[in-house]
Amino acid sequence: MFPMMVNIRDKKVAVIGGGKIAAKRIKSLLRFQPDITVVSPVLNERLQALVDDGGIKYIERSFQTSDVQGALFVIAATDDAAVNQLVKESCHPHQLLNIVDDPANSSFHFPAMYEKNEITIAVTTSGISPMLAKNLRDDFAAIVDGIDPEYLSFLKEVRQLVKGGQFSKEQKRTLLKECLDEYYQSNSIQRTIFIEKLLELPYYPEIR
């Protein structure tokens, strides 16, 4: 599986099934603001609450092959293997399909995810051990939790200034690398001084 980050905001997602697993998958997706439609004869309470709040759309019936039309992601989350197989057969090759209980026949997997302050961590073991993926996710999450949000804002501002300045390729690389030094992570005064230097000069002739 090739790992990548995809912007799914406003993209169509079809979820077939309205139970606990469907709710879990939808919870993972909602933070990224896709256009989710659930197709199922019944919904569990969590999904019904999302429908009532307008967070997702709901079609109250059994699956029809047309339900996957135009969807970027398709999630087959029913407890009926025959229905899940029909969902797979209804998808075009270019559509991304996740069958919740059949990773071998899925074209994408849900990783163990963590998101904070614009940093997103996603870990997958390709279905070998979801528990290991979660443990690794938690280890990385502890690192992210220790990063000062103001430091992330500093990195963002520096990158914008460096990209817009008259720097050579090597100067850009050196400046952006320097910002990762703990010297700036833990010292807000030095961060301010660094930004001021970039604002004063069209390029940075000397690097600390």
C-alpha cells in the first residue's frame, strides 16, 4: 500500500452500513469535512445523532449499486459478506474501497490516526496488527503533544518568509533546517529575533 495524505474536504464518501463499525469509520473521516452519505435500513444511535445534526446524509434502505456512483471513497461496513461483495462489484476500479472485515480485498485501509495543531499522524500495518499500529500511533502522539503550538506557528511563518525571499537553494535549506534546532523550540525570544532578521533583509547572508 502506498501511503499518502488526501484532501477529502467536500469529496463524496459512500458508507454502506449503519452499525458500530460504520460509526467508527465515519468518526475518523468527519474531522476532514467530506460529504458523507450512509445507506442502511437502520442506524445506530451515534449515526442517527449525526444525521439529526446535519453532519452526514442518510438513505434509509438497503444497498443499491447506484449508491457508490461518484464517490471518492466507498466503505462497505455491513455484517453481510454478500452485500459487501456486491458493494465491491459495484465500484469502478478508480474508486477507493474499504471493506471493514476484509482488508485483503480493500484498496485502502484506515490507519491509526492522531491529529493536533495541524500535525497528522497515520500508522498502518496493512492489516497485520491494528493493535501494534495503535501503539505506535500513541508513541508518536506523545511526541506531538510535547510540541509548543507557538513553535509550529514560527515554523510556518519562517517557511513563508524564506520562500518569498531572495535566498539561494542552499540558504533556504539551511535556514529551514536551523529552525528545527531545540534552540528555537524552547526559546521564544530567539524565535522573534530570527523572524526580525528575515524581515529586515531580502536574503540572509550569514547563518548562525
